[in-house]
Amino acid sequence: MDIKVILENFLNPPVLFFFLGMLAIFVKSNLHIPDQLSKFFSMYLLFSIGFKGGHELNITGFTQNSLITLLACMVMAVIVPFYSFYFFRMKLDVHNSAALAGSFGSISAVTFVTAGSFLHNIGITYGGFIVAGMALMESPAIVVAVFLDRLKRRHKDTDRPDTFSWRELLHEAFLGESVFLILGALVVGYITGEAGWKAEKPFTEELFKGFLTFFLLDMGISAAKRFKEIKNVGIFLVFISFFLITINAIIAIILVKVLQMPLGDGLMFTVLCASASYIAVPAAMRMSIPQANPSIYLTVALSIVFPFNIIVGIPLYYYILSYIV
């Protein structure tokens, strides 16, 4: 494979703007993306990839292989939090270990989008059904994280009533804004088919890279702001984070080979498994495990896992998969 394909990832405008956002913080620029714009960019990306996935699913439909891949997505979303939790428990308390486990078991939608942009630039497609896989992976990890937290401290605080509501958690996990939007857009894209795609294409495709660029600029700013907190999370968490990225990616690549996924689907599946959530899971953890420290699980996901994946991980996974698929 031509190594230029890998190097071109670094010259991809959205990735370069991620670096620009980081540079803005390092040189103490007052560059700032308003919070409401940042939220709009996030919602646009979820809507766009969901709608596009629904349109592609309308064309290809579900196959036995796609259903098996979706099952693999759900299985990974359940098992990753379990073993991640016990790695974090070597140094951390139950609450922070559970929150981090949930983050690693869930996914980063922006990493997924960046991987899709990478494939588009080199002319490789992926199945629309994998978008459904992304949505399916967000919720189970949240539920498993809270289950582990409750299981490990069930004998503690027996004198205090437990005001936690599983009903609220399940509602947040399965009907939270990110899951609801992407699944809703997927369904609408599937139902409306080619006519809907033609009507929305100028918004969902032609503007996509511009919005992604601005969003990664904002993510670069956010990641750099949290770099100073890496010293607070400690060398242990940095090491374990890279270890888990590696383990999750290896398991995903093995599954890609065993299930004989096409290259595009295989890369997107691997990226989902190797990423960590910094949007959906933190929102759920603030409600369900308030004792966990946000500066730990947010810093790990946003300032360690996310930059590694978009700078090194995506081209590295592609390079490996291109030899085994």
C-alpha cells in the first residue's frame, strides 16, 4: 500500500484545523467557538451521518453480514466496559473506574466521522448499516458502567436511601439527544430513500466537510485546554488508556478478519471499538455517577484517546487492515 495515503491524513484540512485549535491555546490566542455553535456542529454531524447512513441502507438493505456486524458492535459495547473497569480499579476507586469504563465502552461520533472523511478522501466506501452500529454502541456501555458502580458499592452507604433511578438512566442511555438524533435521522433517510437524499444532499454532503472542520477546530481548543490536567490524572491513566486503545483495536481487527468485513466497514468498526466517548457518557455519568470526577474521564477521552485516534489511530488501523482484509 502507498504510504502517501497514510501521510495524507495529516494534510487533511479538518485534522490540520484540529492542530490549529490546539495551537491557539498554546500561544494563548483568544480564539473561541461559542458553546451554542459547538453544540450545533455536533448535532449537524450526527444528523448528517445518520441521514446518509439511512439513505445507503435504503439502497443496500440489511444482509446477514451486516446483521452479524451489528451484533459484534453490541457485544463489544458490553464486554469492553467490564474488562476496562478492572484495569482502572488497579489504581482508582469504583466511581471513577466505572465512569472511565463506560467511556471506553461507548464511542466517539466525531472520531467515526473523521474516519469516514478519511475513507472518502481515498475513495473507499462503507455500509450505511455501520451508522446504526455506532448508535447501538453508545447506550449499552452506559448501562454496564452504572451496573458495575452499583454492584461494587451495594454494601456501602446502607444508611442512606438510594435516590438513583434506573428508569431515568435507561431513558438517558437510549433516548438521549445524540442516540435519538442519529437513529431518527437514520430512519428518515431510510424511509425517504433517493428522493429524500436529493432534497437534503446540498446540506448533508456538500457542507459536511466545512462543519467537520469547524468542529475539529473547537475540539482542538477543548483538548489543549485539558492538556494541563493530564498531569493530574497521572502516568498510570495515560499508560492504561493507550493499553486499552491497543487491546480494543486488536480485538476489533481480529473480528474484522473473522467476520470477513470489507475494508471500509472494517475500519469504521475498528474506530468505533478503539474510541472513547466524551459527549454521551459524561452527560450520563453526571446524572448517574455524580461521585466520579469529570476532569478524569473527560481528560482521558478528549485529550488522550481522541487526539491519538484522529492523528495516528485512523491511518494506522487502515494500514493494518489493508494487509489482512
